[in-house]
Amino acid sequence: MTENAPKPITPAAADSAIRGELRLLEIETVPIGHCTGRTLREDVYPERDNPPFDRVCMDGIAVSSAALSRGVRTFAIESLQPAGAPPVKLRDAHGAIEVMTGAIVPEGTDCIIPLEEYDLVAGTAALKPVAKGTPYRNIQRRGEDSQPGVAMLRTGTRLGAPEVAVVASAGLATVAVSREPGFMVVSTGDELIEPGQPISDYQVRRSNAYAIAAALRGRGFRDIGNDHILDNEVMLTERLTVHLQQRDILILSGGVSKGKFDLVPKVLKQLGVREVFYQVAQRPGMPMWFGVGPKRQLVFGLPGNPVATLVCLIRYVIPAALHSMGARERQLEQMTLASAVKRGRPMTFYLPVSLILDGAGRPAAEPHPTNGPGDFLALTRTDGFLELPPQPDGFPAGFVAPLRRW
């Protein structure tokens, strides 16, 4: 860094700068079968009480708890109540109705005795000594989960499997969500060779782009393009022009430093991309670049080293994409160091860790430092990284820090 070069900003300042440039993506309505991974842009209300009736929770017999309180232990089976059928009615207070899980509770009954607590012989159920007859045993009451007028899901919720089930329970065939951002992952460099292609001793495989795309897909993003551009200013200009016209977020791996062949910042400036910051006080990943295109496209220039690339992607790019979709911010997971870290850094330190159970059976983070920012093989033994504050003297076992998972 030259004497007059601006100082790297802190990760917190980088977060603030990125958030200040975000635009909220448009709302679109999609079928429920295509909303997984999307961000909800409407509140979801139940169409009726949930459950909509007193619901049987176990296969067995439905009886009146009052009969058991009077000492009745044998019950004549009157009929059957399957799930999805109109309710039947108990005719005799000392009778019972066979019921299936999910069925409506028969009229005149308020207790379900499970199969394993009675013997059924010739149409008569004889209760075993363990059978209990408390009111509403093994019954889920109507409206216990949710009621009309009270939102089950709020706008900003990311839709996973449980949330999609809630949307379906509300009777919605379509749902309003944020449009997915369109990503373009761009690697630059003459030294990069595609997997499966012949390679020379002085060349390296193009792996960063595939790691970036995998991380994005693992978080539910699907509109992901992939391009490799040589260190050629004309080629960079032509291809980046197209990508800026077609994509919301550009993720550039390599070419953002200040070397002779690091042409990306210059080309981006010529294309109307405004630099917001360059360099963040962090290890790995200090030479990170961020800018905004003329149509408010987000452009992230990530360092070319594999560990730094993945760390910056998880730390900055994915949170920005989620915020652009209107996703509510979640509290970061906090994790305890299982072992001491003898050497820290004078700036924010992203430490790869694997999750283990400590002596008390509690989750903890075991440090797995890499052999440098190019040691991507070491990451295969880890679950994520801790964000450790500037502290050159290191950190004791038991130190608590935010965890970000790969």
C-alpha cells in the first residue's frame, strides 16, 4: 500500500456501504411449487382455524373421558372414523369409535386411547392398566396452531420446506415473492484452464467460479451465469458490457488488485460502474472491490485466492443478495472456540473451523487454519469460519465469536 493510498475500511463499514447501495428487487407472483428459496413479499394468513377441527393425533379408539372416570374399562366398538370423513357420533356413553390419525374427533368423545393401550377382541376394546382417560388426550384442539386474522408468515421470510407447507395450508396456489437476482460469475486471467482441458505446468485450474456457483445454489439461488474472460481489455469491455445489461449482481474473481494485468477496475469505470470501496481490513480477503453499475447493478470484485474468494462471498455477497430480495436479517450464530488460537491478526480475522462437541456435549468450533489463502483443500475439513476481531495476541479457548457456515 502506498503512502497516499486510502486505508482499508472495516468489515462493518463495508457492510454499511453495501447496504446503502442496495435496491429492492421487484415483486412477482409464482406458483407454490416454484417458490422454494424465494423471499416472501406478502403476509400469509390462515384461511380458517388451524387445525380446522379437533383432530385425532394417534390411531386408536375415541371414548368419553367421563366414562373412564366412572371406572369403565371395556368399550364396545360402535363404528369407524377415518381421516377425511364427516364426523360420526357416539351413541352410547360406554361405547367407543375406532379412529385414524388426522381424523375429526367423533361427537361425544374427548379422549383417544392409542392402539398399544388396549386389546381388541370380538368388537370390544379392553383397556390395559396403563391406559389413561384424561380429557383431550391425544387430541389437537381446533385453532391451536393458528387462527384467521393472525399472520402465520410475514413478508421477508425465506421460504423453505416448513414455510412452503404453511403457504399451502393457507390455501394459496400462488404467492408473492421477490424476483430472484440474476448472477454472473466471472473469472479473469490467462492462467486459468477449465476442468477436463489440457493444462501446462504454469497454469491452474479454474475452480473459484465453480465454488462460487455451488455456494449460491446451496442457498437456493438458481439464475447463475458463468464466464471466463482473458486478461484482455477489449474482451473484458465487450463481455462485461453484456453482463451489466443482463444481470443484477456480477461476481468477479481475480483481476481486482493493482497489478499490471489487473484490468477489471479500469474497465468497470469505463462502463459507468462507480467504485464504492476497495480493500477491507480483513484476512483473508483484504483486496476486495465493490462498485455499483449505472442501473444499480451490484459488482463484487473478489480476491483471486480461493479461500479469500469463498470467505468474501459468504461474508458479503450472499447477505447483500438476500437483502435485495427483502429478506429479514437473522441473528448470527455464536460459537465458542474449542481450542486456543495463539496468533491473531491486527485486523478482522476469518478463521476456518470445524464444529465438534466439547467435553460437556456442547457445540464448539475447532480451529483449522489454512496454509495460506490458496489452500482450498483445507476448507473441506471445515464447516464455516469464525469472525474474530482485531487482536494480534490470539484468542483463548472459550472465546465466543460469530460463525458463518459455508
